[in-house]
Amino acid sequence: MAQVRVARRLPEPAVRLLERAGHDVQVLADERPPDRAALLAGVAGADAIVTLLSDRVDGELLDAAGPGLRIVANYAVGLDNVDLEACRARGVRVAHTPGVLTEETADMTWALALAVARRVVEGHRLAASGRWTGWAPMQLLGTSLHGRTFGVVGLGRIGRAAARRARGFGMRVAYAGRSRNEEAERETDARPLAFEELLAEADVLSLHCPSTPSTRHLIDADALARMKPGAILVNTARGDVVDEQALVDALAEERLGGAGLDVFEREPRIHPRLAAFSNVVLAPHLGSATVRARSEMARMVAEAVVEVLEGREVAHLAA
Ligand code: 8YV
């Protein structure tokens, strides 16, 4: 009976699939992540670990699990919490959950873009306050998006799904990325631009790149200064792609039209000044938060664990 440790309670069918395959499953924490000491102690002797973005998977954790560890299955598409080299060095396979949260994260991108452009949260506050005095010609006027440019940073799976939606909203699509994606260009009529050109042209700049050393603070004071005045920044990727202090400064100087943010540099802490801007909409990392996506993610991590433990091929291995 293989020992499987799951860092935190997950939606089904995660535990059901693991138990059905005959494994001994222990869930280490409920709502909040296990603290580091509990995680290190909890994984001792594990053959497989299911981790979340809040768990740092590094040499220390792998060594705490011991030499029997065969797979880390990360309940996320992002792998920035996982030291892939440390896993490779110990022969530990790494699985993640690409594909099943693509459409959901693209929807969240648009929920934020539209909420900022059309001042939905301000409108909700006014309507719910009991102080609304009625329709007025100048009330809460927002920004029209059709005919404008949706700028994608990283035209991968999620960027492409967000771009597809942009076409539905009558926007032009432009993008910058590490490499050309000609198939996605054809599908979404996306124009490839240099990063600086994209900053200058985008009316909505939407981030869809992974967090890596080269994308950390990609949107810094300089990039923000190059953005079109009045443009909206949307981040459903990773918080550290944006220099949060520089964003606060740009918003304070009223150079941007607003920002829709689902991810933050130091989650769950959020720069206190961000909440004070009326043209900023914040969400607590909800990109994949639908019943369907989260249970598909649960199925994927459980199946990857079972397949590796049974010595079979796994589709979504990152290492
Ligand atoms: C997850 C995410 O909800 O998959 C990712 O990379 O950011 C989110 O969709 C989160 O990572 C859960 O661990």
C-alpha cells in the first residue's frame, strides 16, 4: 500500500480515486495550508505528495519525504512553487493540471476587465447602498471596449482563450511573448508585437505568462509608464509579474484607467492601498474557482499519482 500525502483538503474525486486505487491517503490540512513544520513532518515516508501553490516544493521537502518519493502532483497549472531541478535531481516526477482551468481563467480575465471598464463594483456599491437617487446621464461612465486593443502578454493556452473572448467583444488582439504562436494568431487575428509596442498599444493589457525569474516584475515602473494613458491592466497570472508598489504609484498618479487583479505579490497579503482605488477590482485568486475546474484538477492530480505509482505513462509531467 503506497503512502500518499495530500497537503490540503481538495474537492473530490481526489481522495476517492486515490483510495480506490488502494493507497493509504492522509490529508495534512483542512482550509488553511499546513505550516512548514507540519508539512515536512507530514510527508515523511511518502511515495507521492499532492501539493498546492501555497506549498514550497524544494530539496528540503523532497528530503523530508525520503528516498521512496516518486511523484509530486501540483494542484495547479503554475509550477512556480516547485523546484523542478531539485525534483529531477532526485528522480521525482512532477505532474500539474494544464488544460482543465483554461476557459475558467479566461472567463475570470474578462470578469475583471469588464468590471473595471464598466465600473460594476462601484455600481454594485451604489445600488446596494440605498443612496441611489436614480438614473443620471453622467453617472458612473465607464470605458467602451469594442474596437479597442486587447493586449496579451503570453499567448499560451489561457492567453489564447482570453484573446478568443476579446474577438467576441469586438476588440482587436495584439500580443507579445517568448515565441510566436502562429496557430493562435490565425484563430484570434492576434498581431505579434515587441513587448514595448504592446505596452504602448493595448487598451486592456492582460497578463498570461508564468512566473519565472525573467517575468518577475515584468510590469515595473518603466513598463507602467509606457502603457497607454487610461489603459486597464488585468492580472490573472501570478502576482510577482507586477511590481505591486509601482502599480500603486501609477494608479495614484491616475495614469492608468484601472486594474483588475486576481493574483498578488505576497498572497494572501495585498498592498493596502490597492483596495482604496475606486478603479481597481480585486479578487482573491479565483481564476480556476469553479466546481467543474476544481474537480477536474482534483481528478488530474489523483490520476497522475496513481499512474506513476503503477509505473504507467502520465500525460502531464513537467519533470
Ligand atoms: C489554482 C492557479 O487555483 O492553477 C494555477 O496555477 O493559479 C489556480 O488556478 C491554484 O494554483 C491552486 O493551487
